[in-house]
Amino acid sequence: MRISTDITAGGELPSMKRSERDEADFLAKIDRHAGIVRKVALSYSRNAADRRDLEQEIVAQLWKSYPRFDGTRSFSTWMYRVALNVAISIARSQRWHETEAAPIDDDDSLAHAGSVEHAQSLAELRAFIADLDELNRALILLYLDELSYRDIADVLGISETNVATKIHRVKQSLRARMNP
């Protein structure tokens, strides 16, 4: 599945007096890291339509912020930071978490889970993550994507010690929920 970069009606990125090379470089990086946009949008939206809207908003904000990408951190770390900021901002303003949860078949990962038990476990994990506050949801998303504590701290703007503590608490909460 490919993230659409049709931000405007014409399908081109908004013109900001950038070269075609900048646009091509940006699009190549977005294609290479499209999973980040999908994961963040899936984690912060409750249905397919909201997810597509959020994906588009994230890509638009990434393009708008691209001139400020300085290369001192990895593109994927910077992309996570922008994507999570957009998702959290929209989630807070629209309170998507107050609407119905997305159906299980709305996500390909559950459809390919294999056994019914595995699909059920994934659905329970998804529900647990959806119930977390925005910061802890972002934290666990980054953790599940196997980012280092240093990278998670960089994306979220908190210390590595705080990352470790928060991950430990979320894990404890998950254990308590799954094994009452």
C-alpha cells in the first residue's frame, strides 16, 4: 500500500519555490518511510476515512517542514516527530478517541495475523494502545517500531531515563490488563 502524495487537486506538492530535485528527493524519502505515516495515522485515527485524512495532513506538514530538516538526525526520526506532532495535535483538537473504534478488518496487519488467537491478541493490543494518552501511545508506537531509547527520547523531546520509565509502566499496565 502506497501513501498518496496528492496533496492538492492537481496532485502536485504545494509550490514553495523549491526545485524539482527537492520534490523528487522528498517523495523518494516519503516512499522509503511510508510505513511511519501509516503507523502513526492508524494509531491516532479510528476509521479508514479519518486515517486517510490524517495521512494526507501528515504528508502535507512534512512537505511544509522539509526545508527545516537539517540532517543532524535521521530522516525517519525527524519524520516520526513531525507525524506524531500532527497526529497528536489533531487528536486533541478533534477528539477522535471519543468516536467508535475502527473495525478489525480496517487494518491489513490483523487480516494477515495467521491464527484467530493471534488476530485476537493483536486486536487486544491495538485496543490497549488506543486507550493510552497521546504521549504514551506515541511512546509505545516508537518502541514497537524498535527505535532505540535515544531515538524515542529525541522524537518525543524527553530524556532517555524518562523513556525507560514510561515504557516500563506501560508494559506493567499491559501485563495487568492481559493477565488480570
